[in-house]
Amino acid sequence: MDVEQKERYSLGKTERLKSRKAIEQLFREGRSFSTFPFRILWMSNPSLPAVLQAGFAVSSKHFKKAVDRNRIKRLMREAYRLQKNALAANLEQRQKRMAVFFIYMGNELPEYQTLLERTTAVLKRLIKISNEDSVVNT
């Protein structure tokens, strides 16, 4: 396995949305849409350190046990990690940067396959949004 292959599917520290300021700005100024079981907040942000940064959250209202919340977040991150390349390449081509936040809105433990399919739909929609956004800005 060569280094490029390994790099391509990673979800490193710079690709995670960790900054409190960036997250607050995303919730305050970002735009959103829903694709069950996710609510997606996104925002173009040229000051981000990486082309694409993502954050993940699960409601403690629906999932009382941290074990369940952590499992869902782990599954969400894995589905995202394997599919983010198309969106990242699209943003890089258009010289843009984007912050995305996935909030799990369902109220029962999901199957990995379901999350994988829904993540695919979300990322396709984000690619479409980034394409439309660049047409408006030019």
C-alpha cells in the first residue's frame, strides 16, 4: 500500500472541526439542510486551515448512554472518511474551503450501511451546493 493511498482516506487533525470559534461561527452564520437522519450545517470559510473540515454530534436527549453516542459518531466519521474525497477535490479545484457539521437526528441506533448511504447523499448535495455557489460568485 503506497503512501498516497493511505493519505487519501485519512481523517487527520486538520480535517476535523475542533475550534470553538469556528463551530460557533458555523452555528451562527452557516446554512443548513436536512437529509434524514442528519441535519447538516455548512459554510464556506476561507480562513480554515484545511480545504474541508467536518464535525460530528449526536443528541444526548435521544441517546442517554455515552457508549451509544460515541458509536454513532464513530460510524458517521468512518462513512464520511471513506467518501469525502469527491467533495474535497471539488472544493480544491474551485479554490474554496468549507466547514461541515453533521448532527445525527434519528432516535434509534443506525446500521452502518444506512449511514453510508445517507452520507453519500449528503456529500453529493454539498458538491452541488459548492458548484452553484461558485457560479453565483463569478
